[in-house]
Amino acid sequence: MVDASAQLKQSAINTIYQEVAKIIGAGDQLFCMTFPAQPLNQKKFQYDTSSYASVLTKPWLVEEEEFRLSDQLFDLSPIVQATNGKKLSSTYELLLNNYLPKLNELAHYFKDRAGLSGFLTEKTDEKDEYGNYMTRMELCKRLYQIYLDKKELWEQEKRDKLIYFKNLAGDAPTKAEEDAAVDEYADWHSTTAASKEAEIDNLYNDLVVRGHFHEVTTILGYLNASSIAESLEKYKQNMRHSRRVSLDESMDIYPVQYIPNNWAEALTPNLHPEDLTMAQDVLVASLRAKRKELSRLKEEMKELNLLHVNPEKIKDLEEQVNTAKETFNDAEADVVGAYGNSVVKGIKIYLDATTGKAQGLMEGIGDLVKADEAAGTTKKATFDVDTIEKLGLTLGDVAGPQQVAEMMQKAADQLKTVYKNQQAVLDDAQKLTELQAQLAQSKSQDMALQKKRLQEQIDGLEDDVDYLGAMVSGVYSQNAAHERAGTLKDNKLVKVEMTTPGVVADPDNNVTAVTAIQTITIDSNAGVTGGTFQVSFNGKLSKKIEYTIADAKLGTILSETVGDTVTVAKVAQNTGSWTVTFDGTHYENKPVPLFTIDPQNVKFTGANGPIAAVTDNRPELDVLPAKRTLTAADGLFNNVTISIKKGSASASTTQTASASQSGGGVSWWFGSAGGQSSSSNAATKLESSAFENDIDIGFRVAKVTFDRGGWFNPTLFDLACNGDFYRLSEMRAGAGITKSDLDDWTNKDLLTQVDNNLQYPYSANGKSHKGRYLLPAYPVAMIIAKDITFKITMDYSKSSDINKHAQSASSASGGFLCFHYSHAESSSSSSQTSYHGHQNSHYYIRIPGPQILGYVLELVPQDTTEIKTFPKAVDEDRKADQEKLTFLKALQDFDTYATTYFPGPQAALPQSGNGGMNRGVATEITQDHIEPALKFDDMYEGKTVEATQTIGGVIHDPKAEIWVVTHRVGSSQYDVERQATVLASGEWSASVSFGRAGTDAGKEFEVRAFANPKQTLHEDNTLPEWPEAEFSTPTIKVHRDQTVVRQPRRESHAYGYGHHML
């Protein structure tokens, strides 16, 4: 049974899916949504696209990243978890090389070509300028050129005359003069045009009659057709020519153009400080984490640069330091060496936040100097510790708020001096370190790649720090304005401190338990008269303990409440402060359990009822951040908003009206987060509280299509569907599954239906097998989402729970519904960062960065090709070769026809004999085309033979009738030898006499074997030419040895083609 939460999850995801599908207009294509989405790093795809030739200047790294993104394949389903690991390019190449064209259908066409080509190449009675007779094709071409030349001259003459008459009117003619010029041109044209055009018409008529213009063009239109075999070869050539190896040499890369080409420019989130006023704490935490990571990477870079330093250069470097001191006396000061870049940037963030305006660092310092001068004192800038803490400007474990304030104070004082005199002195050691790093960098070429990657990380983090710094100062200024206006107030009702450590280790590393004390202090001035709090012991919460400001002592919490004993006592009467003591003496030499009090577990009441810790009347935020800066690519994205009203979901976009789905429950929200089990637990705890409210979801979505150019041609799959190919092995492309099939299967077991239809039966080696279609679909576009926002209607009193569970779930790097996210502190990519917090009566979760929501898949038609078999049995083999023989015989007929009836230069096809490589192939084509049906075993060009010799060979058909015929070169007679003996294996042999016994020694002979001759042959027949037969070997020339054999010559009888010649 499906519970309400699962129904609502399915309802919400289905609504998102349907709305996105409406916007992208998938039609018969399949929108395949990934779950969760795939984050995009915008920086990997950015390059200058302003030029029309940007496709030629695209960086290789960008080209590789785009190819990898578009080369992924996915299982055939509306929603998938990720790519299936297969690659489109390699799958396509595999299928492309598995297809063979069918040749039998081309045989009749080539027979037609023979006659038609002969007509075009037939000689006419007309000669060219060299006295050579022209073919019909050449004559037509010449007459057509004469016609075109004459027509062009007439057009040029008309233009020249018009210009001539216009010039007669002068440089600034009146209207009357212009009209007169046109009239003169008209008079000339009326008297000249008729005769000129008649002359041109006569030339055209001559072209039609003498040059057979229409017949020639008609025949050319028929002959100029490429076959499917040519197309298949062209596909392979295009793929080979487009290939290049990736920079890491791990794969082949092919060009892919994204449409529009400036798509990466549109990935920038529409996020500004006014959209993140609810997430100030998250931004500060993110900035602190980025700064800490940046400091760590810079230290690592210094260590790399200091590796392999040549000690002999240190002395020279020290001299350079002394020179640098003098050089930089006149330079603008740089105090980063003394206080670090983090402190200086911190001063800028602090000044921007407290003044409410973004400006340069020295401009802010200048304002401080001007303020000092106006006061007439040496007043120094003061940096508030609480403000530094709020802005997250601490340096982690290195320096706390007080230390940072002191460093910032000293840095500001020195910056004031720099502002006045524009000079500073650099620290010798710092400069030496920098020069040492430069030397190490030049000497350590083996570290170049590692340092380059590290520098890229540093550059990215510096960009993030600058961005977050500006965002934090902007948010701080916005919230400060709300505090001044009274719309935001932090009452600071509670403070909890651990006054004594809970675990101490002695010198022998034995753990000694001590008394652990936590102090709760409540601000009684906020109108608090009492409330409740809870103690956590090893993660288990005690029951709610009631308190009032006037209580002297609350007593002892029983051990069964939290698993052990703690006591609660008032520090003093009416102070609003208590101590919670845990006695851990019996844990000596054992791990002490975790004992805490979370301020979120302290609740407050006053004279008029419950009191909220924070008063928040800030304005409600939009579910979609406004587009405050527009680029040329911003029109790519469309807005989508979806509302879930306590059990039903509705959606709207800029292109569609609305859609609705019903459901109930809320367990789906954080349930999609993967990773740690704590995130799943967090989702369970939110089922009955977080989402018994209205929820709005907003995001922007865009479609980016892939143009793979000529190396990938989907027409191949249409040809395979039409059965125009054979296939070499049991690999098939498309399954023929359609969008309507998937729609019909949705209400059934979709995965089972798809899996069944992706399989096909086949037989091999007498056994039944099941194959699987290799390419049922391929991606033609990707769907990108950005500016993702979840807006939950929720009171502040409930927001602390959802905030805690949101952080727990996001730390596992999972997703909200189909969107990917991670916590701002732990994220290494801004595209995955989420910002969340409460404002007014809503809890917001924003995921601004771009993500691939899914892909549009083109469904491939069913592959109906037949497997090409190569049978071994002789009869079956002859039948299988018949198709190739028919086609190749047509080619021979074409060549023979053209040569015989239309003599002249011919682009002849390969003839029998196969040039110097003739090894006795028994067809009128080369051995490369088909397996020969009849061949000699040991007979080759130039062989020396005896007067009488037994020769043999092999034939596919052992039932064939084989005769050997010899011909002495220079003679007009062709001698029929004895009929060959053929064995069941196809081997044959015959006794052959080469000429007369006493007179033909040392002479040259030609020999051929014929299978199933068309005329009746007899031993000792003499023929006027080679006989015709179903199969024959090529002509082979041999030399008879010099030995004279005295034996009677057999009586000769001459037979013609079916006639006895005496």
C-alpha cells in the first residue's frame, strides 16, 4: 500500500516533469529527467562567443567538456538516476562498422547505366579545334557554352547602353533630362533587342537539336545518383576525419556545437543580496569555509614552489631583495605581506557592510582619513568584534574575532599612512620567500601540471571569496536596515556555555571523568517569566523541564530520563541563570558520553503567552529572484512555478496556464537526499511538521540542443529500419520503441515492459539466445535549470527544526526532489550550494546554480537488417554468392558494352587477370570481390610447363563439367583438351598437351579452365576463340620447355559456336 507521503512525492515530481516537458516541447521525443539533477560548473564552458567565427576559436578544453556532456547515453525511462555509462560515439561507430550494403538491387541499375553512358560517349561527326571527333557530351557542352557567352554579351551590352545614355544627361540631371535619357535607351532597345534575342534563340535551338541538350541533361539526371553503399562509406569517412584524441589521450573526441552557442553565458544565477537576507548565517559560514580553504591552498602552493630550490641561488636572491627595497620605496604600499590578503579583504568587506555601499579598499580608507581630519584628532578606526563575528571574518583556528579586530586595526592604521604618502617598505623575509617561490617554479618543471591545477583551484576560490564577500556585506547591509527600521530584532533570549571540559586525559592517556557544567542564561529583560528546556545526553533528549525566573532550584533529573543523572540548580535568585551539572566520576578511564544543551531546545513564555526569540517582519521574498542584469542569452530561460497547497500541486509557467496533481503527506522532501543515514532520519522527522503547510517551488528552465555535424548521421538508422543493409554480427541499433508505447506502459510495469522490448531472440550454433538493442535512443538536447527556490509557509517557532534537518540532509550531498544541492560550507561548487533560512512567515531554500535537469532523447526506429551469413556448403555457397556475381556481372556488362559499341577513352573497370597479381581467379572480376568459384592449384603467370602435363584445381560445385582450353600465342586456333575429372571434394584434374610434340617446344601458350560451358565441347575440338561458360579462370600465359617430344598429334576437329566446322 502506497502511503500519502509517497503519493505526494510522485505527484510533485510528476508535476515538475510535465511542466518542463510542456516548455521544451518534446513531442515524439522523450524527456528523460535525471534524479537528482547533474550540477554544472559554468567556468568549464565559458569562452568568447561574440565573434561569428567563435566556432573556430573554441578552446580545446571547452570542446572536450561539451563533447563529454553530450556523449552520455541513458536508459529508456522518463526518470533515471544517472547515465548508464555507455558512450554515443563508440556505440555509433560500432554499429556503423557492422553494416554492409545490399548489392543485388543495384545490378539492373548498372545495366541501364551501360547503355545510357554509351549514348553520351558516342562519337559524333563534328570535330573540335584539334581535329578530334567530339562525343555527344562534348558537343552539348560546347554549344551550351556558346549560347551562354552570347547571352552574357547581350546583357553586358544593355547595361553599357543604359549607363551611356545616363551619362549624356550630365552629373546632376533634371527629371526631364532623366526621362529623356530613359526614352533614348528605350528607343535603342526596341530597335536592337528583337534581332539580338532572335540570334540567342537560334543558338539555343541549335543546342537542343544538334547538341541533344534535353536528352543529355535527362540522362545525366538519371546517372548522377549515389548508392547506399557510397553513403555508408561517406558516413565512415566523416567520422574518421572528425576524430581527434583527447588531451589526456583516454578517448576520441568529436566536434559538437551547442545551440545557442552562447548558452554558457546564461548559466549565471540571478542572485543578489536582497534575495538572501534570510540566509545571512549560511553565507557567513560559507565565506569562512572558503577563506580557510583558500589559505590552505596558498600554503600548499608555497610548499610546491619551494621544492627543488637551488641553494646556490639563495645568495643572488638576497642581493635582489636589497635591490627590491630601493625599487619599492616609491611604489604604492602593499601590506598584504604583513597582515595577509584575508585581513585586507576583510577590511573591505567590513567597510562595505557598515557603510552600506560597495567601493574600493583605498576609497574606504580615504573616507576614514577624511573623517579623522574633520574631527581634528588622530582618531583611529574601530572594528567591532561582534560585527566581525557576524560577517565571518575570523581565520578559523588561527585567529578569533578579537585577534582579527586587532590585526584589522593595525592594518587600517598602516593603510592610512599609505593613503597619505603612497609608499611602504616590504618585509625582507617575505620578499625573499616570494623570490624563492619564483625560482622554484622555474626550476620545477615536473610540478608544472600539479601547480597549474592548484592555481586553478586558488583562482576559483578567490573568485568565490570575492563574490561571497560582496554578498555577505550586501546581506548584512540589508538586514541592518531592517533592524534600524524595527522589522527585524534578535532578542538574544538565551545563551548556553560549557564552563568545564567534559573529558580530560592524564599523561598516561587514561581518560579521567570530571564534572561537566553547562550554564543557561536567559534575558529576563525580554519579558520572559518562564518556559521549558531539555537536556541532551548521548543524543537523547530529556523530558521538558519547566522553569520560572523566580525558581531557586529545579532539582535532579532522574537517570532514566536521559540515561544518566544530571542536576539543575539556580545560580542566584531572579537572575535567569541556571547551572546544569553532570557528575561523571564513575566514568573514570572510560569515554565520557556527550552532554549538551542546545539553545533551540529552550522555550520561553511571558505574561501574554509564548515569546519568539526573533521578531521578523521583513518583506516576503519572491519564489523566483528577479532578473536584475540582462544578457543576450537570458531569453533562453523560461520561468516555472509550482504550488503545493496542503495536498495538491499546481503549476504555471510563462508559456502554459496551469496543471494540478493531488496527493498528501510530506515524507518525500528530504527523502531524496543520499549519503548519510542522518539525512534520511531528518526527512522522517519532518513528515508531520515541516510540510503540513503550503509550499511554492520556482525555477528557470532552458533547452540547449546538440549539433553533431557530419560525423553522426541519424539517417543511418532509417536505412537500417528500411532493411537496406546487412549486418555482420548480431548487433542491432534501435528497438523501435515510440513515445506512445512509453505512455501506454506508464500505468503498467514500465521498467519490465521496456526491458522486454529491448531484447530480441536469435539463434547461433544451434542454440537460442537473446540479444539487446544497443541504441534505443540518443540525446539531442539537454535541459538546464537554475534559480531554484523552495518557499515553505512556516512559523519561526518551527523553523529551527527544519533548519537543523536541512543542514543534516544537505551535508550528504543529495537533492530536494529532482534538484541537486549541498550545504554552503561543504560545497566545492557554487552550482551545488544551497542557501536556506527563515524570513517573515516562510522558510526558504535557494539553489541558484545551474543544473542539468535531464536530456531530450530521440527514439531510434527498429533495426530490421538481416545478418549476413557465409555458408560453407558448396551448393549454399554458390547461392549466397549469386547476389555478388549478379552485381559484378552488371559492372562487366557496362564496361564491355561501352568499350565495344562506343570506342574511345574508357574508365574501364578491373578486368580479368588482375594485372600482375593474377593467381588464376575463375571469374571476370578480381579475387578481392568474391571467393572464386573455379581456380587453378599450381598454375601461374610465366610458369614453364612440359609438352604434356596434368594440371588441376578446385571448384565449388563438384557436379560441374570442366574443360581446359589452350592457345598458342600467335595462332588463331584454341585447342580443347580432355575433360577434367572432378572429385566429390571439388578438386579436379586434367591431362593437357601444350602444342605439337615436335614443333612447339619453347613457345608461349595461354591456358584457361571453363566450368559448364554454354556450347557442347569435345576433346581435340579447335575453336576460333575462348568458349563461353558459367565460370572460367583468367587467362594465364606459360612457357613450354625446350624438350622435343616425338609423339603423334591427335587429329584435330574444329567446332564453332554450336556448329561443326570441317
